Amino acid sequence: MKKISDDLTVDTAKNFWKFKLYYMRIKTWTINCLIFLVFVAWKGPTGLRCLFGIKPFEYDMDVNYLTGVV
């Protein structure tokens, strides 16, 4: 029997096939976590683009500070 994950294949008829499966999982989870962390570091609410970007912060609502009406 073979376990297939996209383009990765593990042949379960061979010895120590679980080690290869664990390696595949660790590899894919590591890549996914790194991509997520880079994405958050760049585009997150306190990311580099937000902190050091050249686009000024603009809002599209006016608030009357006396009455609180938006």
C-alpha cells in the first residue's frame, strides 16, 4: 500500500516507512509555518509593511468629537 500526499509518496511495504512519513510531515509543516510567519511578519497588523511603509494612514470617516456621531 502507498500513502500519497500531493507529489510525495511513501511505500508502506518497505521497512521503516513511518520514519519517511514523519520526515514528510515535519518537512511540510515546517515549510507551512515558515511561510505563515513570513506572511504575518510582512502583512500582519504590526508587520514590517505597516510599520515602515511609505503609504500614510488614512481613514474615511469623520467623527464629531462633541456628539460622537460618525
